[in-house]
Amino acid sequence: MTSEVIIDVRPKEISIALLEDKNLVEYQTETRSASFSVGNIYLAKVKKLMPGLNASFVDVGFERDAFLHYLDLGSQFDSYQKYLKQVLSDKKKLYPISKASRLPDLKKDGSVQTTLKVGQEVLVQIVKEPISTKGPRLTCELSFAGRYMVLIPFNDKVSVSSKIKKGEERTRLKQLIQSIKPKNFGVIVRTSAEGKRVAELDKEMKALLKKWDDAITKAQKSAKLPQVVHEETGRVVALLRDLFNSSYDGIYVNDEEVFTQVREYLSLIAPEQIDIVKRYTGQVPIFDNFNVTKQIKSAFGKTVNYKRGAYLIIEHTEALHVVDVNSGNRTRAENGQEANALEVNLGAADEIARQLRLRDMGGIIVIDFIDMNLAEDRQMLYERMCKNMQKDRARHNILPLSKFGLMQITRQRVRPAMDVNVEETCPTCFGRGKIKSSILFTDQLESKIDRLVNKIGVKKFNLHVHPYVAAYINQGLFSLKRQWQVKYGFGLNVVASQKLAFLQYEFYDKKGNFIDMKEEIETK
């Protein structure tokens, strides 16, 4: 299986696509101004206690206050609070964590009223982003995730991932980490640490310890609350940290700055594979070049087609996701309805497992498969779904089919489900239902080019249009493009972009910055 990561950096947002055998399996997009909040650590104040819920609300700077349950305070909460008081009491000299005393564990059946008080300063970490009407979810059990391990302050335990099966390797890693970790720190050894040398693990341990030192130093010097004391790495690096493996064939980036970041990160975790990071410089948009745009348009939306006319209907409510499997216009298999139903359902299991990762759907997912009479067919479908979901990083639980032919899945929800609107608003009428004569569209484009070159003074630029329009502009020996270049200069370049609707256009300068050429009359 080949795996490729495609990173599309645009002026306002960054999109990341993970392809497996050229098929899109994960897609993430975020605005460049947005912070990647999961993993961020804050020095914040308790705003409100909720005895009925045995929880509190904490102000971390979001629109809605964050939720902190008593059980998320962690067993070493008292040790944390004592150390935090010692740190905040002296703004000049940092009290070392190695000298901090460990207090007895917090009682599991305790009350938030006796543990916290309004206005109390606490160190908290976001474990779940704001979703719908809910604010972020917090924990006081801080952790710093790396490629090979997770560092946990105020915890002396060393545990090894259960996915590392060999007993001697588990023992080797445990003894090795015990010998290099400092006092008052615990470590969870990740699966990717299997077979790694002590020098590599020690290097990452020091890097994670530096993150802790920087965070607590920032907390010590904070003047106002809430204060971000540790910011998680950007979405690009975080995705690579969790996903990267030796089977990657290429990481393609269309931006010099992000390209440098990715190379620097890869030089730390896998220097032998640094050459798989490639800078994409083609004229065609990077997602179009790797057939990502077309897959996004076909994979998102309410209806998703898959094998031989069968399709899925995906509905999203506040509490759960519902998936309905339909055979569509398929002809029945020669050996009857049961074999046809099994074939449709197995294909649906493959596509649904991909859709869960692609849309990052979480919570409860209920799937209505086509009814099957044979118990062995239902078992085969259950095993197929379990096998497909093994690649999913999110924690999940799958139940066998019920008497009604329903399969229930629970999947970890960390951030809102990815929702990409694949329907296109008409770019020329903006939903009014009437447009200018389409034959005049090229005349309109030429007037924009004339204004851009002769009035604004931009000599080198790219004109992005729908592929059909680009084909029309480029056709013939003395094409429209050639005529415009003779008239306005050879700095003009026409690019076919799959993300644009028919009769939609966009101008970009030579550095890739968007040039807004819309006139007021067009946007009314």
C-alpha cells in the first residue's frame, strides 16, 4: 500500500489530505488564523462550580467556558497545585520539579466543592475542542506527546503500548526509559518506539522536557489570565507525528515555509526519509494534480456513491450519525437476493470505514444495512467492518448486527465532524436565477485583464477558471489565451481549477496572493 500526504497551503487556510493507494482517506482543513486547540495548556481560573455535575467551568479564553469534571482533575491534582503555588510565589527563580513533594492521590469519590474554589488558578489542558453548543473539555493530567513517547509530569509510572507484543522488547523499553527519565515524570511508550535505540529516545525525552520547562516558566511569568503556556504543534506537524510511518512514499507541499517546517520535523524523527518531502511548484493547483479535489466533491455531501450503482445516505443530528445503505439500480446477482445483499453490504462496510476517517465522525453511528437472512453472512459483514476499522486512530467500539439489521458504532469525538459543502452557488447570479449571457463571459474576463494590467499595474498573474472554460480559452493555434498574451503581455497564464464552478474565475499574482477583481454590481 502506498501512502502520500498532500498539503495545500493557501493565503487563508491550510488543507491536508492523506491518500492510501491514491484514495482519499483523511482530510483536514483549518483557517490559518485558527489555533489548533487540542493539546494546548493554559494557566486559567475556575469561574463556576457545579456541585450537581461534580464539575466546574473554567475560563480559557473561548466563547464558551471550558468543562472540567472532578474525575479529570487527576490523581496527582494536589501535588500539581502545591507545586504551582511554589512556582507562582517566586517570579524570579523557578522551583525545580525534581524537588517537588508528591502528596497522596486525590480520592475518586471526592467532591469538586471541597477540592476547588471559584477564582482558583489551575493548569489545564484541552482534550476536546468546542463542539456545537459545548465548550472545550479539560483535564488537569497534563501530557506532552512526542513521536515515540508521551511525557506525564507528576507520575513515576512507565507503561508500554499494548500494540508492542514481544515480551523482551517491552522489558527492554521499560528498563531503558526508567534509566533516562527524571524524577517526578511518567512516560507512556508509543508503538513507534519499537526497536529504537537509546540515543533516539533520549533525544526526544529531552525535547519533551524542554516543552515542560518552557510551559512552567511561561506560567511563572504570566501577568494576566487565562494564559496559553504551551501551544500544540500546528495541524501539519501534529498529523505527521501521529500518522507518520516508514511506508510513506511522498509528502508534497506547495508552500516554502511549511515545506521547511515539515523537513525540519522529519529530520528529527526520520532523517533517513527526509527526501520524501517534496516542494510542489506546478501551475495546476496541488489538489487537482493529485486528484484530491474530485474525490472531495464526490465523497462529501448527503449522498455518497460507491460500487456498481449502490450508494449511502449519511444524515447528521446533534446526538448521532445515521447511515442508510441502498443497492440503487444494481441488477440482482445470479445466485439470488441474499448474495446481492451481501455484496452491497461488504462494499458499504469498506466505504463507511473510509467515511468515518474522512469526515472524522464521532459519537454514535448507526448503520442500516440491507437485511440478510444467513447468520454467517452477518458475521462476515461484522468481521469485514472490524478489519476495515483497524486503520482508524480514533478509539472505537463496534457491535454486531442487531435483529433489525442495524450496526452500532461508537467512535471517539475530539473535534467537530468535517463537513464540506460540495454544492456550488452560481458565481454569476449568486442564487438569483438569472445570469448574463454566457457567450459574453470571455469578454468580461478580458475587461478584467485589461483593468488589472493597464490600471492596477499587475503584469504577471494567473487566471484560474473552470476546466471547461480553460479548454475553450486554450483551443486553436491562435487561441484566446494567445490573443490576450499578445495584447496584454506574456505574464498572463490560464490555470484550470477543479474547485471553481462554471463561469467562476479567480486572479492570483505571481506570489500566489488572491486578487479580488469582483465589482460591486456582481456581488449584489
